Amino acid sequence: MTLLASILLRSSPARALGVLAGTLALLTGCGAGGEPVPRHVLLISIDTLRADHLACYGYERPTSPHLDALAARGVVFEDVTASSPWTLPSHASLLTGLYPSRAGMRAPEHRLAEPIPTLAEHLTARGFTTRAVVNSYFLSKRSGLDAGFETYDYVEEFLSNGNIVNRAPAITDRALQLLDDPDLGDAGSERIFLFLHYYDVHSDYAPEEPWRSRMVRPYAGRLDGTTPQLTGLRSARQKLAPGDLRHLIDLYDAEILQLDAELGRLFAGLEARGLAEDTLIVVTSDHGEEFQEHGWILHGHDFWQELVGIPLIVAGPGLPAGLRSDTPASLIDVAPTVARLVERPLADEHDGIDLSPAWRGGVLPRERVLFSEALHVPENPGKKWMVRRGPMKLVLNYVNRRKRLFDLGADPAELTSLAAERSETTSELLELLRAQIRLRPIAEDFAETPGTTDVENLRKIGY
Ligand SMILES: [Zn+2]
């Protein structure tokens, strides 16, 4: 029996059709437009990674040599907005192409409802083997985000003493092990969708040697980068001295450098297995991190650019090297873009757009309206909302009705609110926001009361 026949025999009818269609496309090796079609997809989410701390996004420190190399051989989206400033809702958007409120995933106790379509379900039904390794309790199977993945591994991020440790080596090891699985057949005869979630850049900021010495300058203060200490400082609204702040940033940068080395090992592993040339690689993040640019640290409670400005790098067969796009993009665009690039366009309802016109001679809407929502304020995740149209960004506090309006073109650091001065723009953006807030989830929430484990784990990771 041929390998293809054996795959078809153990597949569902929908999947078997997908395998057949995929095999025919891959025999030609090209899509409808004559461009090479990536055989496999590697989607990587690096938790808590703000774009502006990567050299390929203009950072002055060399934190990211392997990501920079990936960026040089692919497409970099320079202006990407996270759909929320914390882990669970943003990953729901990444894996569904829906805003958190439309996916019913705004609060810690939410679980993805079964009728919500996911990218993994879509690709499984169209012939892909789908696998995932995640490194946060909130993305474990309790979230429902495993929907559509044939295997979905959760690598625990906590030690028994509550410390959060860097587990990137375990994520990379597991990923390479999955690629070596004999069930996948010879010579990559199955198409693989592999989703990896790395948690190392998230606090605790605990970089190891040799990366620590490369980024962390001498420091004699008391800050150790642990999550309980950071949340304590945040609760106290304590303004940090410049030396303390610099130390926290050094630790954060060292964690990026350490994580980047693991990505280098992962990419080398793809190369060694002969998969690199056939794989679409997409790297992004779920949100950034604050270092008191606007008075706060950590993330989850607001929409400043340091919190919602994330990277998005796409590289692989058929993509141009070194192209940069400043078109506004969002996490909701990843699923439709991936699906389109592997010639399996999303049929299900989604909020995002296919970004591939950025390099296919098309036009992407510059005045596109984007939202960010779902704060980590458990008692009121709808307290603030964000809307953007082109460079204009409005944040509305839904409880006290306060508004901030910024022109990111003229004021990228968001120092001066124009809400009163530009009242017409403010009104227009408010109207767009109200319409978005009125939208209902496309399926009802599976909201559950947070259990004691949830509450305890939230506390440990700084929420
Ligand atoms: Zn996160």
C-alpha cells in the first residue's frame, strides 16, 4: 500500500478529500498564480514580545539575530496591533481570526465554544496534520484552543515553588520530536501545521548565562525580575528609579536573546530535516510589556503601543526577501493569511484579512479600522476599548467615559491626547467602537466560574 493510500484510509472523508487536493497541488508545486505553495506551516507565538525590542524592528541592541535573519529572508509587518493586551484573548484571535469578543474569549474563565471555527480545524479538514506545543496554563486544554489539533501538548511553566522558568529548550525539543514522528511518513508526505508557543520572555525575567552577561549591565539594586516582586511594585504604583528600570529592561532583553537562540536551534532543526525550504514560518506575539513609559509595568490593563505593538514576520516559499510593509495589520489577520498562503482559503467567518497582497502587487487598506479589547481586569474586562483608523488611535474607558486620542504618526510615544482638539475624529472613532461593542460572539461563551486553580495560577503569572 502506498503511503498516500494509507493516509487516506485512516482519514475522515473531508480530510481525505483535502489530502487528495493537496497532493495534486503539491505535485505541481505551485498555486493558482504560479507561485510555490508552502507544504508545511510553522506558527510561532512568543509571549510578551514587544516589537520595538527586536533589532529587525529598529531596536539598538542585538537581541534577536535569528529573528533578524528570518526577517531578512521574508516579509516584516511593521505596524501590527494585538487584539488584546494579554495572553488568552490574543491567542484566541491568533488561532481563529476573530476578535476576542466575537470568539467569546474575553475573560480568564472563558473557554472557546465548540461551534467557533479554528485555523487548526480548517487545516485538519483540508489534509494537514496539526500539532501544538504551548507553555502557558491559560492556553492548556482548559481554554478550548486545542480545537482541531491532533496533538496538543502543554509544557508547564511553573516550578513547584511558583517560580516561572524558561522552558524554550523543552518546547523546541518537543517540536523537533513531533517532526520526527514516524507517523508523518517519509519525505514529508503529510502536510504539517505546527503551532508553538514560547513563554520565556514573560516574567519571571530570569535569563541564564551566557545571554545574561551580554545584556545585563552591572546593577546593585534590589529588583530580581520575579513576578511577585513586579506585581507588588505595580500594585503600589511605585515609580522606579532609572537604574532599576534599566535593570528590568536589561533582564527582559536578555530573555529575548536567550529565546532567540532557541529559535535558531529550531530553524536549524528544520534545515537538518530538509523541511526548511517547504515551510511557511510565521512569528508573532500576543502582546508587549510596559516599562513605565506611561507609569506601569507588566501588561494586561491598557492599550499603549508598548502593549499592543507586536511583531509579525512571515517567511517561506514564494515570499520575497526583505520586504517591509507598514500597512496596519492585526493578530486577526494571521489565520486568513496562513490559510491563503497554503492554498486553503478560510471559508469560515472571520474578522481579519489576507495580508499577502502586501507582496503580491495588491493593495491593503491603509485606513483600515482595527480594535483591541478584553483587558485583564477580571471584574470588568470591557472597561477600556481601543480603536484605530490609520494613525489615529482612540482608547475609551467605558466606565468613566474618559477618552484618549493619539496621532501615532506625529506622536508615536502617545504623549499628547488630542481627544478634545480633534473632536470630529474622536466622535467618528467612538461611533465605530460602539458598533463593535454591540457585536455578539458568533457562538455563546462557555463561561465558567474561575476555579481555585485558575485564580492561583493567575496570581502566579502576575495578573
Ligand atoms: Zn501573553
